[in-house]
Amino acid sequence: MKRFLVTIAAALVALAAPTTAAQAAPVPDGLVSKEVSFTGGGGLALHGTVLSPDQSSAGRPGLVLVHGAGTGTPRTKLMTEATEFARRGLSVLVYDKRSEGYSLFERSYSTLADDALGAVKALRAQPGVDPAKVGVWGLSEGGWVAPLAAGRSSDVAFVVLVGANAHQPLRQQAWAVSAGLKKAGVSGPLADRTVPTMYRAIADGGLFPEPWFDPLPTLGRVRQPVLAVWGTHDLLTPPAETPPLMAGALARGGNGHVTMRMFAGADHAAHQSPDGGVTRLPELAPGYADLVGSWVKQVAEGRAPRTQDTVQGPRASQASLTVETPPPAWWESAPVQTAALVLFVVAFLAYPITALVRRIRGTSVPSGRAPRVLAFSGLAVSLGGFGYVMYLLMTGGKLAAPGPVLAGRPVLWLLLQALAFTAAVATVLTALAWRRASGRSERVRLGVLAAGGAVMIPWAFYWGLLLP
């Protein structure tokens, strides 16, 4: 069953993924480029580019860029950031992210941190770079990875975080998809209950890597100066909740050099966004690259800014709060949920299949309407509900696309809810038919069908299908 779920999820991701290949970026004017190779975690060979000012003196600071989530993300994805930072006097190493040992269902932040440290070692060895002034920059998932690397090695001189999260990955991702649904006009149990519940089941089934990784202890071990940046329109990291959590963890660890900045009109990656974070423009938020350049220069000169009490900049917009996503109880676990789906398929398919066999043999027995309705609606609700919620999860990485919405509910979800209610009524009527049935085989058929419906009723309440 797990392999089946992986196959379905991978197919949905493939359908949603862009099909255009990234093009190699030319060397920008005023900069020089050098190709480098280095050894990452587990001995994996990684490749990157170092961009530097073409007329810079020796002893310049260096910055390693750590990607956000994505398998084998090419270095060109971060070339805008690399270019802008290099133009402000830094030597910047940006590398192709690993695909070996990293996928939608498998990854290790520890290994990614080793990759980052391999890049730091390579940049420290570059001519003109002061090895004592090399730091790491982490975007999104890189915001979990960069502090891990900094906590492991004093070779990391400072840390820059963009769109970083102080929550566990599972909690953050459940919030992102739920918030995306709400931004699309969805309200009610689908966003508030069903999405977090499905994520917990997926994590329990081993299909969500590093689900309960706690970034706060990792942040508490970072002693280097930290610059943390967010956009007011971040749709992937809760921008209002995250800064105080991060500041608290760093303070408890004794870090007295923390600068936090919020940029107006910026998205998750601190790029400009004209529509509240939905669309990412190529341009960085005004002042963002200047801040990184000036802050790194201060740190490199031994003048790291002292921690300030509040986040500098405008107030972030966060329409809804995150919710806890603890490991599920036994009855919520992936094996139990899988067993329920198998029961539904067997119970609801057995009735029409046995009816077809009887018809072929010429021994068909008249059946009532309720059993036929239950068989159809029960199968549609169980498989259709699972498929629809999985589609939302796999395609809702930034802004979910639930389809047409009516009265705060996606039309397809309303249909599934109507079918769930129909199945509940048909279950009661089928149970009554079972009591009236005389033949043993017919009582078995109706009993199996009614049992499937009886299990589906609490199951549908649990998943929000029978909630208003």
C-alpha cells in the first residue's frame, strides 16, 4: 500500500511540476565566475559556481547559498541572489542541490548540512576570500539546514536566513496548504481539519521526511551572528509566528547578535510580489540585497549588530495560525487508515461484483435501492475523498487550487460531503434490509455492505466529510 501511495503522489507531482528546463546563466557584467567541485555529505561530489567582483581586493567575505526544498535544484535557481550579493562585494558560492538520497519522500537535513559545510570548505579555499569570513545563507528548507551547519562548525562565520521556519516541517507544511485553501476562499473542516489530519497520517506512513524535526534546539546552538529575513506576504512560512519563536531560541542559547527584518510586499524568498505572495517576480525586495551586503560587512569587520527587541520593518500579514501536528494515536495511524480504505473497497465492491456473478449465472436476487446506493456512494467517498485531499496536498505547495468554491466549500468537496451523507442514510436502510433478508448468502452480502457503511460513518466524521 505504501508503494501504491508513493506512486500516486509522485504522479501528481509530475503533473504539477514545470516542464521547462533551466538554462545556464551568463556571467553578469562586473563579476567573474569560477566553476568548483567539492565533496558533500556521504562523499557525494557536488558542483557549483563562485561569483565574485572582478576588481575586489583580497580578504573579502564569502557566502554559501543553500537551496530550499526540491530535488536536484540547479544553481541557476539562485543566480539572482548570487549576482546581487556578489555585486555588493561578496564571493558567493551557489551549487546544484543533490538528488541522490533526496526526494519528495526521502531526505536528511543532517546530510544537507554536510553538503553546506563542504561548500563552505571550498569557498574558504578560493583566492581572495578570507577563510575567517565565510558564512551560509539558507532559504526556506535551507533555513533548517544552515543553522545545523553553523552549530557543527566554527568555520561558519555568520548565518543569513530567508523565509526560515521555527516550526516543525509537518506543522509548517500543513499550515501552508491550509492557508492556501483559505486564500482561495475555502473555509470549514477541509482546511481546518482534513488537511492537517492527512499530513499526520502521511507522516506516520513514512511518506513525509523529517516531519517532527524541531528547529528550536538547533537554533539554540548557533553562536554566530544571525540575520533573518521574511516577506510580509510569505505563504509558506507563517511570517507573524516565526520571528518571536526564532528570537527566543537564539536568546536562550546566548546569541546576542541577531538581526531580524521584514520586507513589505515580498514573498517567501524575499522577492517582489505584486499579488500578495502568489506570483514571484525576478527582482528582490528593495533594500534586501543592500541589507545583506552591509550586514555581512559589519560582521566581517567585527561589528556585528547587537540583538534588537523587535523585528525591523512592516508588520507581516498572517490570516490564520498554525496548529499542532503531533504523531497520531493508534486509531489515527497510517496502518489503521489504510486498513479502513481496504475495508471500504472490499465491502463496497463485493456487492456489485456478486450481483454481476449472480446475473451471469441466472440466479440473481432482487435487491433494494439502498444497497446499490451505498455501494456506489461509499466507494466514491472513500476513494474520491482520499484522491482529492492528496491532490490538494501534492499541488498546494504555495497556493492550493481547490477548483470552483461555493459558500466557502470547493464544489467537489460539497459533492463528496453529499455522497457521504447519502452513504450514511443508505447504511441505515441497508441494515434494515439485512434484518429482513431470508437467504443466508443475501444476508452475508448485505451484512458485509452494511458493516462497511457502519465503519465509514465515524471515518467520515473524523475526516470532516460529515461536518458542516
